[in-house]
Amino acid sequence: MTSLMRVLVEDLCSEKCAGRAPGTEGGLAARQHIVKELSAAGYVPEAQLIPGSHGANVIADMTGTVDRWVIVGAHYDHLGVQGGETYWGADDNAAGVVVMLFVAQALKRRPPKGRGVIFAAFDAEEPPHFLTRSMGSEYFAENPWVPLEKVDMMLCMDLVGHAIGPEGMPDEVRQTLFALGAERSAGTAEHVDRLARAVPGLVVRRADAEVIPPMSDYDAFWKRKVPFLFLSCGRSRIYHTPDDTPDRLDYAKMSATASWLERFVRETCERPAARVPFLDGVRDDRSTLLSLIDVMSALLRVSPVAAQGRALAQRLLAACDREGKLAEVHRAEMRLLASMLEHGLS
């Protein structure tokens, strides 16, 4: 699987795709690659043109036995060519698109029971379209393939291609994949926790969605109160630079992520509830702090400041109320600690 993943990432990061900016020849070439792969898997993909960006989402679906749906999405655009340099966007977000394609292939070979699945390769996620009406996921949410009230989960991937931290860091750190937003829908946090170590080579750790500002395509669904889960390894030091190239990705981790996501999607399709309720206004700072404590505990033998960070996280954990929430002043400390950890491991 890893060698095939690398081939697909290299296709999306080729000179022909030239950074995949919306409305460019490179963006069109990337779209054609995705259509080709989905068609080869047995889907009938369609382009959803996005006014204002000159780009297009690529959508494919498989119906289920009930008229409810799971969306698996990843944006395929990147920053294109700027100042004579190509921004290749291997981690951001060719890796996420390739993981999505592998899940689509696996589910087509053995369809899940219950809900149907929509695969969405979104265009126009990067600036200047980010969080505007011309953003591909925002346009999709305004013009959905199926009514959003029939969607029980939106799974979004962005920056899922790299190991966290440099070589030599513990596997407990490098194999981490963060899952944000599980607290926003009934039963999803328990589902993620149950599968946290279900796939060798991957550790899925939960965090509250508000530990960071909105970062990707899940935002359009969150604000419309659709259950969502955002999967990410965070920003690395090569984020939004021309150095984000295919040779820097961890293909074994990507393969494990695809296997994990396939299982999560299957089980979500089979959830017995007629509708997965969105939980409005819920916070779970406890899950974020527990994940930070786990990561910093693994770093104790390699980082002289990990003990201080862990002590702060433990102090904040003790300050959580019965619902796992922090007071706003403490949330600011937690966000700063998470940001410092991301920067330190980039």
C-alpha cells in the first residue's frame, strides 16, 4: 500500500499539477488525477464548479441501505506557483486526498452496511478562499449533494502525511494522529477512544475542536451543526513552504491512517441510531489535556522541558469542572501549551 500511496502523492505533486492552485492548469490536472482514480475504483465522480474560485470539487458517492450519510473529505488544492517557486503541498494536502482515495477503494471492494458514503475532494481551501464563500467546502455545504440533516458525520483530513517530531522521537509521539471535534456529537468520543490503538503504527488522540482556530474544511459543517471529526498531525516546519515534498512523508503512517479511517467509517455507517445528534455548546478540555499529558510523558527522556509542560497540563486538568471544561483564563493557557508543543515538534 505504501508504494502505491507514494505514486499517487507524486502524481499530485508533479510539475504538471504545479502546486494545484484553483483555476489553473495544475489544479485541473490534479482534478483529473482524482477523477481517474475514483473512476478506476468503480465510482462515477462529478465536478461541482465553485463560483468565485474558478475551481471545482470532485464528488463521488455510494448509496447505503438507509438514506443517511457519512462524508469523507480532504482538500486537493494548494498554493500553486509563487515568486517563481512551486509549492508542492505533499502534506498539505495530497496526503489527505490519497488516504481518502484508499478508503474509497476499500469501501467499494466491500461496501459498508447502513449509511451511504460521500467522498469529497474539495478545491479552494487555501488562501485567498479560506473561510470565504468561494471555499470549496463552504460552497458544498451551501449546495450539498444530500440534505445536510441527513449527514451523520463529516470526516475531514488535513496534514495527515507526516510523523510528528524529528527522527529519534518516541513512536508514541511520531505515530500520533489528533482527532478534533468528537465531543460535538453523541457517542463519537467513545467511538474514537475505543479505536485509539486499533491499528498498529498509529495512536489516535482526541482534542477539543476549539483548542485551535478553524483550520480546514470541517468548519463549514461545524457551523451548520453537522457532526464532524477533524484528523490532523498539526503543522510541521515545512507547512506552506516549497519544501513540503513527497519524500518527507511517512507513508507507513499514512497507510495506518487509511486502515483506521476505513474501520471508523464502516462502524459509523453501521451505528444503529436513526440520527447521530450534534451536541451544541459542548466542550471537552479534559480530552485535550489528557492527550497533551500522554505526549509530553513520552517526551520526558528526550526533552528537558517536557516535565514542565506536563506539570502545567496536569494542573490544568485538575482545574476542569465535572463536565471536563476549563474556565476561559485556563483555556488560554491550554491553547498556548498546545501551540508550544506543536512548534517544538515541528
